[in-house]
Amino acid sequence: MKNTLLFTLVFIISCSQPSQTEKDLRENINKTLNLEMFETVHQGNNLLSFNELKQQFQYLSVVYLEQGCQPCYPKFIEWQNKMDSIACPDNFSVLFVIHGNSYEDFMINVLNVDHVDDNYYTIMDPEFQFLAANKDIPRWIIDASVLIDSENKIKMVGAPWINEDMTKLFYEIMSMGEKRGCNIPLKCKHN
């Protein structure tokens, strides 16, 4: 009887303790993602200012990649292709932050893996400024990608297309923006 009571108490205590992942998520949702050190954004072969990008979109999924990281090239391709599989609001886009010196060199490596059209935005970060400015955010969260709002506050961690629950959460966040007076008609890319 004593052992059963002890086991039940240990079970209850262990079940009520949040995992490190849950703690990290709670601590970092609504935390500011620092991007102010970047001025220029690529969209294909075009350049625009980071401020122009922020004026155009209320929400951005920020995806961190590194040049020379072999799994990063398929991840870039996957994001390009999978975002077409969900309906995206007009005020949403994807921003790749890539540690590397050259957008062109990164794209050569991507195209060596598979052909893909670059439909989204890219910031090149040759000096690891992004990681240094966001050192208080666990690296696993940075690597998972984050959805930020117009104030650079983290609203979601992970890809919106990864599973049904994440897609639903993505749409819920977008509808909260709509309730605050933001017009966000849904569209499918390339339609």
C-alpha cells in the first residue's frame, strides 16, 4: 500500500512538471525576435529594404539556415514547395535568414539538390549577427522556424504546414490579426 501511494505521488508530480520544451515555448512565445540589424532583403534577384518588407507583411515565418549545411538546402526547397499547400493570407510571407556570404552561391547549392523557384524573401547574414542578437532564444526554436507579427513578437514555433494542428494554429493566429482590424484574405500562391 505504501509503495502504491509513493508510486502514485511520484507519477502525479512527474506528470505535472512541464518538459524543457514546454518551458522553452512558454518563455519564448511573445518574445521579440531581433532583426533590426538587417537593412537589405533579397526577393529572387531583386533587393528591397527590410522596412519595405515589414510594411508589406504583418506576419513572417522566419526560417534560419546556414550555407554549407547540407540539410539546409532541402529544408529551403521544402519551405518553398509546402507553403503552396496551404492558403496564405495576403499579409504573410516567409523570410529566410541565411548565414552565408552570397545569395547566389546559396542558390547554386539549392539548385544542385532540386529545381525550385524562390518565391519568398532572404536575408544574408555573413557574420552570425542573427544568432548573436537572439542568443536568449533556444537554438532549437530558431532552427524550428518562428512566426512573428508586425512587432517581431514570436507567435508560433514551427512550420505551419508540418501537420494539421500547426496549420490550424497558424490560421487561428491569422484570424486574431483579422479581429484586430487587419484585412487578411486567404489566397493560394500561384493562383
